[in-house]
Amino acid sequence: MDLESELRKAMAERVAGTSAPPSLVADVKRRHRRRKARLHAAAGAAAASVAALALVPAYQSFRATPVGNSATARPTASVPASRPPERPPAAGLPASPPSKGRPGAGAPSEPAAHPSSGAGTEPSGPGAGGAAGALPDWITYIPGGLTATGPCRVARDAGRETTTCAWRGDTGWVEIALVKGGGLTGPRDLMRTPGVPGHTSVRGIPALTGDRPDSARQISWLARPGVGVTVTAKGSAKDRIMRIAEGVRP
């Protein structure tokens, strides 16, 4: 007989008198259910822990900042480091109101006087178009580099009133005459140039133009019934006579 047969015989003799209790199957099933329940409980606890760890950063990001938190509150005003602290007034002396800005800033400033434009106004600063001197309110453009020769002159003759304004400079001059009165039938009544005048228009109004013997150019038109305008220019201003004429609004 070999060793394996002897071992089997010895094992059979050992357990020959042993019998399984009737509740063995029930005990095995009960232990299996307990072990399964413990495994499920452990898995649920682990899942809950993972979910809680994932929610912590989101809660921190959406959490409202408490009012008065020193970490997020910003100062509403800053005091320069170079500014010394104000000292209380000495006993018995009245407290003076604090000054703002540089010294003298607390005193009210006097309003600056601005000259009004109009006929007869003395030259007092740059006018429209770069011309030196205030322009009358019915003239909106004069080329730069020209200076008013003085106040606009007013003359009355034969029932007409003529207001003449002049500007002069190194490159030429401009003269504008505003005529008011009866008897004006057309721009030919205002022309003072020899020869046959040319026809043009100023803002759609018929006008006449011509050259004078002194190389000056003239343009005349009736702005409205009883009101005529003549613009005369020489030098470089002659090239802008149409723009000057369109800027006259009597």
C-alpha cells in the first residue's frame, strides 16, 4: 500500500464519527448575508466620503464673503504718505477751515470777462478762421494770418447804411461791406469793378464777381431784399474769397 492510500484511510478514520449539525447551512447563509451587508455599508461610506470631498471646494468658491472681512475690504480713501497729519488748533484760537489743493484754492475765483463779438468791437484775441481780432457775429470765417485794422466802420449816405470791416496781413487783405437800405435791385448795384462781371452764386444766391485794377477780386450778392454784401480780397486771401463769402451771414 502506498503513502496516498494510507493518508486517505487515516483521514476517513478521523472523521468517521463526526457529523454536521442541522443548523450548519443556516449558519453559513447568515454569515454570508452579514458579510455582504458589511461590504455594502463600507462601499456606501466610501462613496459618501468621496462626494463630501468633491463638494468642499465648490462650497468654498460659492461661499459669501462676510461683511467687514479684512481680507477683501478695500480702503475707500487713501492719504498720501507725504501729507503731514493736521494738528488741532491751539487753545483760544479759532479753527480755520481746511484748504483743498494748493494754497489759495479755497478762495472763490473771479469770473473772467469775455469780449462780445459784433460790429465796432476792438480786436481782443484770435477770431474764427485763425484771424487775429474778434469777428462780428455775422462773419464766420477769415483766413489766418490777417489782423483786424480796427473796429468796423459805419457810414450812412443817401438812405443807405454801409458797415465795412477790414483785415490785413503780410500776404494780403480782406474787406467786407454790408449795405442796408432801399433801392437795391441786384448785385450790380454793389459792383465797383470795370468790365463785364462774371456770374456765380453764394449758398445758391445769384452773385457777380470781377477783378479790380489793383489785382483785388470782388464778389457781390443780395443776401435778402434790402441787404447786400460785397467781399473784396487781395493776395493769398483772394484764393479763398468764395469761402469767405459763404461765411457771411447777415
